[in-house]
Amino acid sequence: MVTIKDVAKAAKVSITVVSKTLNGYPDVNEETRRKVIKVAEELNYTPNMLAKNLKQKVTNSIALIFSNFEHANGKDGVLFQIMSGIFAAAVEYKYEVVIYTRSLSDQQNKSYWRFCKDHKISGAIVTGLKTTDPYFQEIVNSDFPCVVLDADLVSEHTGSISTDNVSAAKAAVEFLISKNHRKIGMINGHEFAVVSRKRLEGYKAALEQHGIKYDPTIVMNSDYLEESAYELADTYLQGHRDVTAIFFASDLMAIGFMNRCREVGVRIPEDISIIGFDDIVLSSYTTPKLSTVRQNFHKLAYQACKQVIDILEGKEKGKHIMTPFKIVDRETIKEL
């Protein structure tokens, strides 16, 4: 592991100068400060945040960091459930939670460890990360206690938690197959989300297991947005008239697609069957009511908070946890 001595040697300055620079002391000239910070980041040096926080007595502070928050859609209620689960665990274990948002430009301007240091946080829970985000790899290389939602990142100080997305997607597609559907399409989110890749993997696995050839032309992305799926519907319906069922990687996309179907006279499930993913509150209020895969976001977030506390307190190392799912059959699937 890189130490402060390594940084000092590489930057050709004293350990005291490195310490003062990284702790924000004003008596370090700008040229030296920039050189030390550049070297520290190139070496992936992260100060021992746990030790510093213990000294500063801020070990009861956990940060909930929303990445790419500006693209979040409040209609699904997922963020509220996540916050509710985290706060439930924090209260139980006597920790405080602070909320931060980080855009792509924020991540490019300030590194992950620098952000955590500046805000004197002792542990973090991060959600909304794309695989292309700067923080994605920084988190793995850091010795700062962290748990990432909907990813598969593991190191000594980094844990992650998600639904078993491969198995859940496979189960959803197999449910359609059990209803005698064979030409099954998929509307996915985007290629830079771990969950998108996992759900596509599950979709393919279900087809393969039942001897159905994978057709990439009936798999499209809609960025997890209701509006995008609505706009995609005409092109999809006109170009793939032989598709009898569609698996959606999120309920919001399924709802957007359903809204357009209703406007153009495509009946659900009479003309096409649909199954979503998430089981957001709106799913039981659509017409017809949406069949879907249920995730327990409250439980997922609760366990994420519990895990970061365990890492912070030295009770366990980082690991990946998968939470259970359930197929919810409502009114959008027809048996052929």
C-alpha cells in the first residue's frame, strides 16, 4: 500500500510538506501544492481516513452520495426507499447520515478521497454510479470504507450490494416462456450500468436454456427513462411485429411504452405482453396493472448501511451481497 513517505519521495519534498498539503495548510506554495496533489493521485494514495476520523471524532458520520443525481426520476420513488432504508439502519446503530450529490464534472474536478477528506466523512454509501464515472475505479482503489449500490465492486474496504440481477432477469424471461412466448424482446437501460449488463445476461441465459436463439435486433436501450421508452415504442412496434412479449429492465420504461401503446391502439396483453423490473408503486396503478420483478429497495439500502458500518468498525472486509427478488404477476402477460 502506498504511504505518505512514497508520496514525499516521488514529489521530492518532505513528509511534513505532503502532510500540510493534504491537510489544507495555507503555508504551502501553490506550485508545490499542485505537484504533491498530482503525485498523490497518480500513486492512488489515500490517507488512512479511519484513523484520521477517529482522531477527529467524526466516526458517526456516514455519507450517502448520489452520483448523476440530475438524471434521477422522482416518479419511481426508489430514492425515497433507499434513503428510508439507510436512515433506519443509521438510527439503529447510532450513526448520522449526510447526503451529497456528485455530477460527472464534480468527479472530474475533485477526486473521491479528496471529497471524503474535505467533508470529514468516515464511511460512504454510493448510488447511481456508471462504469465510466471517475469514482467507479477510485472507490475500489481507496482504503476509505464504502458500499456501492447496484454494482459488483469488492476490495478490503469496499463492499457492494444489489438484487441478483442475472437470476431475476432470467426468472422474468422464463415466466414469459412459461406462458408460451418464444419471440421475446428486451428494452434495456444503457450500456454503462452494471445492472443493465447483468439483466441482459439473465435475458440471454433464459433464452439459451430454452433453446431460443438470441436476436440482438429486438434488444434496445432506453436509458431507464419513461420518456425515452415512450418515444421508442413506435419504432419498436412497427419494426418487430412478430415480438409477442417484452422484458423491460425497469418499470418506468415499461410504463412509458404502455402509454404509447394505449395511444396507438395496441392492446396489452392481448396484442403484446409486458413484464417490468423494480415493482415501483406506480406499477400497481397502471391500466392494466404491470407485471414485474420486485426489488426490496428498503432492505437493500438497510443492508448497505449495515455493511459500511461493519467495514468502518473493523468487523468485516468488503464483500458483495445479493438481495432476493420476486416475480409479481398482475395483468400485462397473456398466455398464448
